Amino acid sequence: MTTKEKVARRRPPRFDLIAGSVCLDFVNTLDDRYIKPKELLNTYIDLARFGEDTGALTASQVDRLFERSYVNPERAQQVLLLGRELREAIHDVFWAVINKREVPPLALAKLNNYVQAAALHMRLVPVKDGFEWTFDEVLDFDSVLWPIARSAADLLASEQLAYVRACSSKACEWFFLDTSKNHHRRWCDMRRCGNRAKVQRFYARKKKR
């Protein structure tokens, strides 16, 4: 979506976008992944709403996808499952990077398939100071996946890859991009996990005394 296409939000946000990158926020749509996984993408509408919340899709595009999903629920469900597959491929690739492990070839191959599919729908458009990439105005059900795959490819091929982190809370471990000054950020979000850790340390010290 280009800058000109951005419109006022019609609906309140559904997702907690704290990662600093669309693809990492997408990984976090499986909450409490390592303890008791909670799926946040239960329907195709959830997937489309993620696109709206991140700005990858306009509200009007999402409305039209909603309408189409009721007409063709089988295809909508299929793309939802593809979205989850893309999410897990992105997770496995970045998990390996974060933990300095070998990237699983199958996960990278799956991600590359989605990246290549997205590239078929990309084009350059003129803007005030030059050009920018945008996606075709094609309301395929899987159009919501294109910017996610592109986000993962861009991040993996960038210098920012070194600053991808997992939350230090073992009850969370959400992925995020550490843009702090010294790149020593430990928590996905201070309100979500940082304050919780502070409270736990406070009570632990109090118990010792």
C-alpha cells in the first residue's frame, strides 16, 4: 500500500503490534508459542484484519475480502492455512538466526516460495521524491500474504537482521526488532513483559529479606 492509499482506520486494532516489523508481528500471532499456544488467526477474517492493522491493506480492500470470503469460504480457509504455513516458516528461519543455528532448508524453501509469489505482484510507482514498491490492486485471497513475505525477505537481507531478538520472558519469547540506542533491549514490550519481570524481581527480593 502506498502512502497515498493510507486511510483513516475504520475499526479498532485487533493485534498487539510491538515487533517493529510486519513479519515479526506475524510470527507473534501464535501467542504463548512455547508454553500453551494460543492461535490468534482463527479465521480468514483474522488474517485480513492483520493486514489492515499493519497497514498492508486498506480498510476498503479488507471489506471486499470479507465479502469474497463469504462467497468462497473454501478458498478463504485454504489461504488461512497457507498463512499459518508462511508464519511458521518465518518463525523457523528467524528462530535459527536468533539462536545462531543452521537455518532449516525446508523452512527457507517455503519462505522463498512465498517471496517469489509476492514478487509477481510487485511494481514500481512514482512518488514525490522518486519511486517506491507497491503491490498490484488484485484482490486475491492471498494478497494479504504478499507484504508479509516481502517484509521477511527485506529484513533477512538487511543489516537489521543482527538486531532481531526474542523476548527474554520464557512465558513470552515474542520476536521483535531491537531499535534501542545500545541494542540491549530484552523485552518485547515493557508494558507486556518488562514490568511483569520487575514486579517478579521485587517480590523475590522482598521474600529473601
